[in-house]
Amino acid sequence: MSEDQLTVTFECKECGGTILTTDDDATDESIVKCKSCGFEFCTYGELKAKSVELAKAEIDKLTKSALGIKPTWGKK
């Protein structure tokens, strides 16, 4: 059985770094920073929400390409 993977990458607008860091015991209010230069991106909660948004957009694109349909997220 094959496993599909989806990767979301963020790039620091200050230095171009792609590794983010936050506290080990991060909460949704914790600040996420660029590991290279310390630029403050957003809160951990905002990062999680943006990651989900980007992942859904990519899945939409892949589904439309493969099946010719667009998912209806959360619609019943």
C-alpha cells in the first residue's frame, strides 16, 4: 500500500529560511519564529490554520486534476 504525502513549506520573507521554531510546549498563542534570523511569523494557531488552508487548496487541485471535480469542504 502506498502512502501519499503533502508538504507545506513556509519561507521567511526576511532571510529566505524555511525552518520554523517555537516553544517545545507550544500553545495556539505561542510565537513561531524563523530559526535562521528570528523573524516572528505568527502564532502557532495561525500557522496551523494556514497549513490546513494550503493543504486543502493543494488537495482541491489534485482532485480536480485526477477526477475532474472540486471537493466541497464542509458542505453537506
